[in-house]
Amino acid sequence: MYVFYEDDGSFKAGHILSETDASLQVESESGKRSKIKRANTLFTFSAPEPAALMKEAAEAAESLDLQFLWECAPQEEFDAPALAADYYGHAPTPVEQAAVLLRLHGAPAYFHRRGKGRYRPAPPDILAAALAALEKKQRQAEQQQAWVDEMAAGQLPEPIAQAAESLLVRPDKNSQQWKALDAACARLGKTPDRLLLDLGAWPHALALHKRRFLASNFPRGTGFPELELPPLDRDLPLADAEIYSVDDITTTEIDDALSVSELPGGKLRVGIHVAAPGLSVTRGSEFDKLARARLSTVYMPGDKIPMQPDSVIQAFSLDAGREVPALSLYAVADPETGEILESETRIERVVVRENLRHNMLDTQITEEALADPCAALPYGHWLRPLWKLAQALSAQREKVRGKPENNSRVEYSFYLDGSPDDPDTPVRLVPRQRNAPLDRMVAEYMILANNLWGGLLHQHGVPGIYRSQQAGRVRMSTQALPHEAIGVPQYAWSTSPLRRYVDLVNQWQLIAAVEHGVSARLVAPFKPRDADLFAIIGAFDAQYATWAEFQSAMERYWCLRWLKQHNITRTVAHVLREDLVRFANAPLVTRVGGMPELERGTAVELDILGTDELSLELDCRYVGQIGPAAGGEG
């Protein structure tokens, strides 16, 4: 004897092995044995065999007219066998009974289930709504399939093109467009971004990279609302100093500048002058909200997205030849030892004489020229004393660190000779040594300012945001802790308030410390244990990492373009570890499959087989070792 029963929402048939009042032991066609509750059985039969019954019933069910069944069915709840008898005009065979059950069960729009083998026909209005929904769903499925077929044939449907950006950034996975794109990706074996790029949703990979970043991080665009910058509410004294700034040629937000004067007894008085937007951009103001939303300027080759509106940059950037508000740190030091004898911070107006540029001076300003007082040196009267003290300050930090800083690696500046949105724009990679004198000198005085100003905040009990490193871990906090890698007792980012929000926050606190001294902790914008400072730290860390990741991706993209533009197919690289190498002629790090195990720093020759501007990957082949490991490569 056989049984037709329900299991996990579907109908099955099997051979009865044994039975009790409550259950049956059933064997399926595959030989699997199951225990079935009697409440789940619908009818028993002796012929045909279960497999044949299920096949014949399924075929018969397809031929049943649903509309006719619905019209024939009683308006109230009914038993399926009774409807089968009415439909066929005789006592239904097991196949006919199973066919009706399969048809009823498979049409929930027409028949609502009310229990084992019992159904009720849907009311006419509900049926009409359900059928309309089914028809709409069918049309959507057909449209979706048409889009899939178009994409598989290399054509981009207009609705997919219009939604392309959102499909990558924040897709609605219930939308037809996403389902079609997902199905097309599965059929073609491509990722969504790859398929959309191949179909022309963006003209090139550069556009895709930028649009994806902007859509994720600047959905309302990168512009600023029209706001009027409030005027300064104070008269500031004018600094009497010969001041110069040193930046890259592309820098437009000039945050810092330096001055120096010689004092009796061989001492030096160094001025570190930092733009003071914190005088007008105050906590809680509309300008503060704009800066806090971005937390930092976003950099990329040939372009940037500023943290501050142009009105703030124009008012406070230390552009040469005009009076600009500044926060100035004056330190009296012994240039022989690097000892800081005294320091003072002032809020004042400064006039920068010239905005000097690295690319114009780096080749002339060498260590040899700085050391020789007779050598021709532009701005030598300003540079030589600053350089001498910078060396002494560096030596002091080196004692604390216990080892010299590794400044031997070459870094690169990116220059685009054309639009940053055009992949065919010529790109220049200009190498610069991290230990170039101008670089080291400026960096040393920024470290000094961040150290002394961090100490000033700590001395007055005014909270600030510090960067520390202990036991190899770098973190930001509100505590003045040592930065072991730099070799200073505390380090508070304070010298880039036009470009970094943390520096702006610290500038507000410094202004309070300068103006109010010991009572500053009571009137500073952020009081001790202010929870908002911790919120800023958390947000800044995350956003700064996002901006840095994008900058790195864009630099890698333009490196790949540089290789292509110069038709470079073979290059030299140095081993970092295992199969990871760094190019000798570009800031590129990549893995090379099949490379033998070599010592760190070993020079190797590589063939560049191809580049992928979407994934930003290189396909390289190891050619051979050029020479022994070069010490210090890193």
C-alpha cells in the first residue's frame, strides 16, 4: 500500500512499511525512510507506484483550468476530493485526486488553504488584486530578463545606466535593476563594477573610481553653501620678522611659515607661524560644521577636495605680501645643543615675504651648500641658522629614540599636465628624497611646534587632541603621552588648521590658553573630559583613513597610467618580503608570482605583462636577480 502525504510544505508519495494510530513508516522512491504523522497523510492508494503517480499527477495538474476550477468550487471552505469528484464527474482516481491537490496547492492566488486537504476560493476582489500583482511580477520578470540579455549581448539598458552609481555604492537589492545586474554578472562571471565599466556606464576606470568615492562620501557634491565669514573682532599686533613659507608648487592652503633671528651670545629666536582660521571659524559655527563634516582635505594627484571653503582659505592662507592673522610660536634656542631656553605663543598678524617652493629650491639647497658659509645659497641668511638648529633638534630627538630616523627612501610628487579627470593627461612622477634638507628642516620645526604647543595645553590643564606612540602602537587621545617614534614627550597636531580638523580644534584650545592663561581650562571651547572630543577623535581616525585610502588608490592609478604612457614593459624592483616588491622607478608595490625566495632589498628585474586600471593590479613576471641585497631598502 502507498500513501500520498504532505512534508515540508510539498506533496510526496511513498510506500507504507508500517503504521500505528499516530504515524506511518514510509519509504520514498530513493529508499529514504521517514516517519510521517498520520495527520499529514491525505489518502492511500494501491496503484500506480508512487513515482508514476507523482509524474502523472503533475502532468494532469498542468492541464487543469484554474479559472474553471475556481468558478466550480463552492464559495465556502471545501475538501479537495469533493472538488475533484465534481470536476471529473466521478469518484476521482488516485492520480486525479493528487492532480487536483497539486493544482489547488500551487495556486494560492485562487485558493486559500484552510487545513489538510481543505481550501477556500479567494473572493473575487482579492483574486483580481492577486492576479494583477502576478501579472505585474511576470512583466517585471520579463523586463528583468530582457535587461540581462541586453547586458550579455554587450548593451547597457538605459534604466541600468541611470542607476549605475547607486548600484555600486548603495544598491537596493530588491530593485529590478539590481536583480538584472546580479543575474548578468552571474552569467558573464564579472563583478558589478567590471560589467558596468565594460558596458560604458563610465567612460573609463578613472571616472568610476572618482564617482564611486564621491557618491559614497560626498553624495550632495563637493561644493560649499554661500556663507559670509565673520570679521575678526580684535586688533592684532603686526609681527616684526622676516618670514618665508616652504611648500610644494601645488600647495594653495599655506598653513605654516618660518622666521629666524640671531640673538646675543649665539642664541637663535625661531618663529613658527601658523595660519589662524580658529579666530573666525569658531566651535559650533556654520563654518565649523562644514569643516567637521569633512575633517580633512582630500588629496589626489592633480586635484583635491578642501576641508574649508575658499573664503576661509583666502582669508587665512599665509600668502606672500599681505597681512594675515597667525598663531606664532617663538622659541629661543641654543643652536649647538638644540636646547629650548624659552618659548612664547602670540596671536598676531604676519606678512610672509615669499612663498618658497620645493621644486625650485631642492636642487640648490644641499647639505654641502648649507654647511659652507661661502657657498652661493639662495636665502642663505635665513636657511643656514634654521638648518643648524634643526640638526641639533633632530639629534636631541634621536637620543630619545635611541636610533636614527630612516629618511633614505625616495618619495614621489605627482604632477598632471592637464585635467585630472582625463586618463590621457600626461603624468609626471618627480622623485624626492625624504632626507632633503628643506624637507627635514620644515618637518623639524613642525615637530617642535606640535611638541611645545601640546606641552602648553597640558601645562594649563586645557584638553587637546594628541597623537602618541607607545610600545609600537600609534593612537589619538586627549592625554599628553610620549610619541616614541618621533622622540618627544607629547605631540599635538596643530600646524595644519586649514587642512586638518584636529589641528583646528587644538588651535581653538591654544588661543584660549594664550588669552586666558591658568584660567583657560574654564573658558576653552572644550572643557576637561568633554565627550565631544572623543567623538571627534573617533570620527577623524575613520575618515582620515578613508581619505588616505582613496589618495593611495588614485596615486596607484596614475602610476599605472605613467607606465602605459612611457611604454614601460621591463623594470627594476627591490624585494620587501617573500613575493612582495617595490619598484625602483615609481611608488608601486606589487606581488610577483613564482619569484624565488630572496633577501630583503635584493634588486630584481621584472617584465610588466599587463595592468588593470579598475582593480589597480599589475601582472608581473620575474626575470632575474640583478645584484646582491641593498642594505636599508624599505
